Amino acid sequence: KCACGFKRGASVLVACSGGADSTALLHFLHSRRRRLGIADLGVYHLNHGLRGAEADADERFVADLARTLDIPFHPDRADVAAYAAEHGISLEMAGRKLRYAGLNRLLESEGCVPKKGGCYGCYGCYGYGALGHTASDNAEWILISLIRGRAEPFLWGIPAKRGPYIRPLIRCTRAEILDYLKTHHLSFREDSSNVSLSFDRNRIRHRIVPLLKELNPSLEETLSRTLEVGDLLNSSLDSQAAELLERLVTSKGRTSELDTSELSGYNLVTQLRVLRLFVPWLGANDLLGLLPLEVAKGTREMARGKGKKLCASYDRLVLEDCKDQPLWEPCVLSEAKDVLVPGLGWRLRVYEGKRDEFAPRDDVVFFDASFIKPPFVVRPWREGDRIVPFGRRGEVKLKRVFSDRKVPRRMRRYWPLVCKDDEVVWAAGLIRSTGAPVTSSTRKLTILTLLRGEDGKQTA
């Protein structure tokens, strides 16, 4: 029943809580790694900081399991309760978001090789993230979708593969997982929160599903087959909608316009599919709210999200990129002229120095002057900016660096990046690029300094 979905030679990172499903998944992939062609296998665990000593014991369990299997262990910790409060979301949703954020940091950017003993904080180690969702999880998800009124719940089940994430056990029931663990004499951790009826999912799992299984003992298998048919239909509808969308959309700079006069001639299912592809960040109920498509009198805003604005304008739906523009213009940094960073009151300076001045620290970086010299361009951070960190081969998004270094969101748009030939060489005060390193043969240095504090004066 395994639905692995990766190519031979893949590097796979297993998200393991220590519970039954993820423990079985880790053991299964490890025991069959040669047969499946897995080149590198590692395990990721997030301590949510919610259950005190119990959560710490879960982390030790997964660490011991990784040690027994002789694979890299990547531990992570997060204050899920604080994150949930800050963003006004449930603990369950906050934990999910933080787990994916941690996994994303370790998924492949370009060719970093995982090492035994763990490399927590490393970027770009693995090509696939393996998750322990089962057919039982899928059944619960369908029921939640029906109860909450989500559109097309049977077509939007938990996919076996989406992007870099795979779910090899998605066709296996929870009973089969427990049977596998018993057969292989494997222990696992029981999460006490899984029996709490304060969560919707647990009420469905412990109350509703048992009643439904009295009517159909093969409930999970039945719903899984329904989802497989739904997947085929889903793919067909999306393919048709994508072709239609390409024909009906015109792009003009920062805007895209959808011809609703022609789209309105198609059936409502097709209209909904096209709209979902055109505005993927809108929820199902908001998409349904756009129907029926009518000619607007003038122009009015319909929705905002993900840095974009959706407007109805006569016989068009107009999607406009409304991300904040840079708050200051790029500046030239040379030995003759410092750069004052607007909004932060910092000052950037560059000068040439001798080899014996080499003493790296957060606010001072050194490059071999034989390879890189002023002038530089200093500009504010933009969404999508990347850097190749010193000592690594793969690019990382600076947005992730900001998150890891806990840079406040209000400061990120002002943050100065020092660039040479359109490449970021230094995110000031945070991380430098791998280019022009100082070596034993270096004689002269290009020294970049960030002066913080009032009026850009250096502070201790």
C-alpha cells in the first residue's frame, strides 16, 4: 500500500513526532531504503513546548530512535502557544505552520549533504519531506470538511504528494499501522492531547468515526477509493481550467485581467475552477461569493491577500500586485561616501584594510580585495531575495534568515542589503555571502561595517 512518490536516489526527511504513524513510517522507509532507492534518510522532530516533560520525553524518544537507526536527527523547538496568540489562530494550526516552516528549512535548495549527528539550522539538506498521514486521517479530514461546509471535500482530500511533501502511508488505516508496529515489536509515544475532546478532530475520531464504522467497517478504505476517483476528476477539471485560464487572461505589467464575459458562458463548476486558479489564495466560500459572474458598474475592490488586490472592473476581474514598494531608493556605497539607511538610522561604510585587521563579527565583514572591491549598491530587502551563505553551496531565502534571526516584521522592508553585480554579498548585520573569502594568501581586505545607534554611530 506504500505510496512513496519519489525517485530513486532521493534524499528523504521524515517528520516524526514519536507517535504510532510517524514511527511506523520512519521504520518502514529505513528498512526498505535500498529497495526504494533512498540515498539519504533523516528525521525531523518539533518540540511544541506545550506538554512540558512529556514533550521532552517525546524528543528523547525520537533522538534515540534516530541513533538506533544510525540516521541524522534534526531537533527543533517552538513556542506554539505564543505563535498562536500572536497570529490569532488555534494551537493545532500554529503547530502545523511551525512544523512546515521547520521542514522547509531543511528541504533541498541546492545540494547540501546531511551529516550524521544532525545539522539543525542547516539549509537545503533534503529533496522530500515524508509525513505520516494515513487513510484514517483522510477520512477524518473529509468529515471535518463536510461539517465545516468546505466546498468539494471529496476532491480536496489529503494528497499522496504535493510539492516536495510525500505521504507514503496515505492508503494505510490506523489499525494497519498498529498491526505493523506490533509485528515489528516497535514502541511509540502516546500524545495525551490526542484523547482530549476539546479538539474537533479528536471528537470526530473518538465519537463519530466509531458510529460510522458500525454502518461500514471499511470506512477508511471506502473513502480512500472515493478520493482516488476524485483525484482523477480533480486533475481532469484542473487541466481543462488551466487551458481556459491561459486563453482568458491577459497580463499587463503588475496586473492580470480575466475576461469574465466569456467565462460566464461556461458552467458554474468550470467557472469556479478557473477562479480558483486565478485567485488561489481565496477560500472556497469567497470564490463562491464571486458567482454568478456579472458585468460590474465601474470598478470596485473584491478582496485582498498575499500582496495582491482583486477588483471587478466592468467585464473583467483584475488582479493587481500591491506589495509595498521599497521605502527607499538604492544608493551607491563607496570609500568616499557612507550610506545612511532610511528608517533605521544606521550607517554603512566600506574601506580597504590590511590582513592583520581580520576579525569578523556581526556588524563587520571582510572580503578578499583581490576579488571584490567598492563601489557597492545598497538597497532595501525585497520579497524573494536570496543569498548563498558563507561556507555553503545552496541559496537560501533572506525571508527565512529574517525569521531565524527573529528580525521584527516592521524592520524587514527597511533592511539594507549590500550588493555587487546584482548579487547580495551581505545582509547587513546578519549574514554574508560565500564569495571572496579571506584566506592565508589574502593581502588586502575589503571591509564592510554597519554602524548602528543614534545617527549611525557605532555602539558597543
